[in-house]
Amino acid sequence: MRDLASFSNGLDQKTRQCNAIIETPKGRRNKFDYDPETELFELAKLLPEGMIFPFDFGFIPSTLADDGDPLDLMVLMDEPAHVGCLLRVRLIGVIEAEQTEKGKTKANPRLLAAAVNSYSYENVTDIADVRPSLLDQLEQFFVSYNKLEGRQFTPTGRGGSARAVELIQQAMKAFRKKKR
């Protein structure tokens, strides 16, 4: 198998599409993480009873975020994918946030995307197309999820698809720099 974290993200700036790897499917309490050393997905934690991932959660390959991992994203689509699934997604926006852990604060945005192959989200092309109440709920999910881990997650704003592409481009540069 090849290292999925280094797989091409195939970013197309014009269509705002790219590849994503799903770590944790929608509706699951099990949180999986991809480990590039073993090239396997491992169970990282279990969410408490009643708490589940509201949509598929994963990462953009060939990117490096400030936290040292690939950029995270949540994917809106009709049915849950499976762990390790490669999806072509349309970037729709970002929940900008800061994460504080052990007294250190750093940016930790959550990209939002819609699966290219979707009926329910085929017309969602920007964060403005998503119900504000759903965005509020996603922010609260991330706040609660991080609180369980002893971290503080503070949403600082929202950006559209252009901002999501900009963040990916920055993270691609960081990834290439680290690879040298």
C-alpha cells in the first residue's frame, strides 16, 4: 500500500474539487486515525454514548496543517463512506477556529466539502448554501469533541470555497517544504 497522507490531492482550483480520504464515517462513535508509518487506520478513541460524527470526517492528502497533520475536513454526502475511502469532493468552505491545548493556541480550521457524487448536496457549492443552523451544529460538535480531549476549540469565523482553496494551497506548500 502507499502512504495515503502523501497521495495526490488533485486540487483543481477552477472547479474547487480535490481528493479526500475518509478516516471516520458519518454516524460512528469510533474515531479512526490514519497512521502513515504503518499505512493503516487505527482506532484512536471512542466517543461517549449519544455522540456521533455528524458527517464523514477525514483529511486532504499532501497537505500539512499547523497541528502537524494533514488538513481536516468534513464531507456532506448522502450515505456514509467507509474507513479509508478515497472521495472526490467539492470544497464549499471552512470553519475557522483556534485550538488551545496545554496552554498553547494554534489555528485549526475545519474544511467543509460536498461529495461530487451526491444527490442531496449536488447544488451545494459554497458555505452560503448550507443552513446556518447546520453550521452552528457542526461548530458545536467540534467544540464538544475537543472538550472531551481536554482541548478548547474556539470557532473564529467562517469562510467560503475560495478560502478553503487558499488554506489547501498553504498546506500544500508546508507539506512540500517538510518533504525536502
